[in-house]
Amino acid sequence: MKCVQVLYLHRAFRTSGPGDPGQGDMHLDTTRSLGTAPSPSLDPFALNDHILLVHEPWFGQIGVSQSNTLPDGSDTFGAPAHPGWTFFYPSLLAQTHAKTLIYVRRFLPSHPDTLFPAQFETRHDICAHLCILVGDLQISAQTLRIVSFYNDVCNPSALHMLLALTLDDMPTVLVLRPTQSGDFNLHHPDWALPGSSTPTSSQASAFLDWASDQGLDLVSTPGLVTCHATNHAGNVLDLIWASQTLRLGGSLSPVLIDWLAGLGSDHAGLQFSWQHSLLSLAPAPAIKSYVTKASDDTITTWRDHLELSLPAVPVLDSADTVDLFATQLQDVILTISNIHLAVTSSPRAKRARWWNPACSQAVTALHCSRRDPATKAAAASSLCREIRAAKFAWTNDTIATQDVWDEVFVAQFFGSESTPVLTTFNDNPPQFPTRDWVPFTSDEIAALLCRTSSKSAPGFSKLNWHLLKWAWPVIHDHVTALFNGSVALGHVPPTWKHALTVVLTQDVSGDASGI
């Protein structure tokens, strides 16, 4: 079982020198750490976590934009950027600074060439506030809602906005910094240090009532110090809450207090993991299909074995029976094919029409740099750059190149004057009598099957038209019954809806087999 690692940091960035902070070297903030001497800094982007939640991030000038009134341009403010991470802002207004940010990896730390198999979407439609950032992390069919809340002393509307928020029943994680100095705080004995005499605040009681209504439980260990103030006094300032469905389901790991991750800051880092059984960190395999050429003896043996393994044709009187029969039929064909037929992979990239000598040179350079980590990353980037340039050049040339025969074809088959279109139509035409349902015969389906191209791209099931044509003498009754049942019930089995969509550029020869 794989997991998504989430790390919470406070005041997480500073610049190592003057320059553009969006492109400079960003480290943990050392200006507010213990003592007066700068402490060692740590780059949070170099950690192995997948998601970073940052409160009070560095937010300053990152550039200059064009202005019609200012001759030197207007300053552009923002947060630190990193080429390996995508960051998300809360809802911001003019002249405001973000109090919380969320960074999501673009590539996996263990597989630098593999994209992070998750999508993060900010939900400003649920809550729009510069101190609250709500987002959905989607992996396959599962979603984890992350709520990052910063309780601003100078902006009481943040807590009011949070208490007015209604969360769904989906798994939710709430990261907040509840306690602040001053009168506006969320102090409560449930998470305070043992022996603390600070009275419970009214805001904390209101927050606990709201958390109880939303089904949130405290998952970080109460009473453990997460911040050392300048007077060396410890406080519990950072907490993590989770929905009961997420906590009881066992998919959330215990929260760890990581002082090393918060090195250089007066706050510790809080780390937890979201367990996900469908997350695959390995590169996606190439789309494969069964061979379309085999000896007559192999096809005969495969067909005989398939005939003995076919299920009986049931009575297809409901959508469930149609789905079950379609799955059984497909599984039998694939199982027998795995025994008797070989599997071929997708065409290599070098067979593509956009491949050029520059791509070949980049591949050779990458192979030569396998043993040198210092040049491997540069060679991989060079290969990606050459492939993008080759695809763009080939596609642009294919689209931009004019062919005289195209104009001849248009002049021959497309008239200069189009047929006039009626401006008024009869809204209520007479109804046609309902036709009696006449089931399709196997001969009609066989005629349509013969007209299909055997070189059609297979879907994820690897079941192509070639296999159906080879197996038609023994499966024609099954396919005909399944097709008639689907049409009569108006229901398409889910296995028929799974397909791989590929955009192909039209080639002048009309042959797309090499793409």
C-alpha cells in the first residue's frame, strides 16, 4: 500500500540573497528562530514529502509588471516558486498577502521522470479567504479534502469564516494554528500543555462545537510542544484534525512532530501520511495488445480452447445481468489469449514520423550519462526538449504545408453555393408509430464486424477487432445476445466504455499505423 506524505511548516521560506525570490534559493526562515544568531537552514523542497502546507509564507516582490502610469512599472508580489512544485494561493484581494499556501509535487521523489499521479484543485467556491485554503486532492476515484486555516490575530473574520464553513462527508484533514498571543486565541485544555493555567477562550468553545458538528477529531498528540517562543517557553500552536471516516478507516497515519523539518524556524514540522491502495508510484506501463499474426494451428487451438471455456448465455432482462455477462465474456477471451497468444507492445518512438536525428543524438547522450548522476538530469532534460521541438516542427509542417491536390479535391466535391437552410420549422411534427423491436441477427452483426479495421487501436483490455474476428465462429451467439440485450434495455456495459483516446494528426498518406 502506497501513501501520500503531507508536511506542515510555519514561516517556511526566505531568500539566500538579493534577487528574484521566485527563482532564487528558498530556505526556512531563520530571522525568527531562537536567539539572535542565524540558525542552519533547510530547503523544504529537497524533502521527500509530496505536499507542503505552509503558514505565514514569505510573500514579497517577485517581479515588475508593465504599467501605464508608472514609468518603472508596478511591483508584482507573490510567493516563492520552484520548478518541481506547483503552488496554490488562497483567495486574494489587491494589496493583500497570503497567509497560507499549499505546494504539490509535479514529479515523484523516487521516480523523477514520473508525474505525481494526483490532481489538486482549490475550492474557492467553498471558502474564499486569504487565511483559509480549501482544496481537493484526487487520486483515481478517491478524494482527500485539505483545509489549511491560519488564525490571524489582526483579522478576526478568518475564524468567523471557518465556523460558517460546512464540510461534506468526504475524508477531510484540517491543519490550523489555533493559539495566538493576545486576547484573540483558541486556548483549550484539550490540547494545552499539562498544568497550563490559561483559561479556556470563548472562541475555542465555539470551534470545538463546530468541529463536533463537522465530525472532526484531533489527531495530533495534545500537550506536545510544537513551538518555542523567544523566551524559550514551549507552546502548542499547531494542530491537525481529521474527519471520523478518515480516522476510523485507518488511512491516516499518526501525526509526527519533526523538528528537523522545521530547522531554522521556531515551529516544528507536522508530518502525516494518507494511505491509498490505488496509488502506483511506478511508471505507467505501455499500452499493449495481442499479436495480429499467428499460425493456423495456433488460432485453431486458441479457438477450440475458447469454445470449451465460454459461459452459457443467460437471460438478459436487466442492466446487472448485461454487465455481468459482458465482463464474463471479456475475461474468458483475455484468459485464453494469455495462454496461447503473444503480446506486443506499442510502437517505439523512433518509428514515429516526427523522430529526427536530433532526438537520436539526445538518446545516445542519455545512455552515455547513465553512470554519471551529474549529467544524467541535463541529458534527460535535453531529450525532452528535443522531442517537444521535433513534434512541434513535424506537426506545424504537416498543418502549414499546402497541397495542390487539396484544392482540387475541394473544388470537385464541395460546391460554391450551399443549399438554402429553412428559417422556420414545424415544432410539432406528426409522431411516427412505434416500431416493433426486431432483434439483430448474427449475420447482420457479422457483416458489420467484417467492415471494421483490424488495425484499430486497442483499449485498456487489449481486446482488439482481430481477436473478435478470429473468435466469431464460436462466440457469435454470445455477442449477438449481448448486443441485443444492450439495445433492448438501452444500457451499455461499463467494460465497453473504457477506451483510450488518442489525438492523431491526419497524414497525407492516410496511414496512421506508425503513430
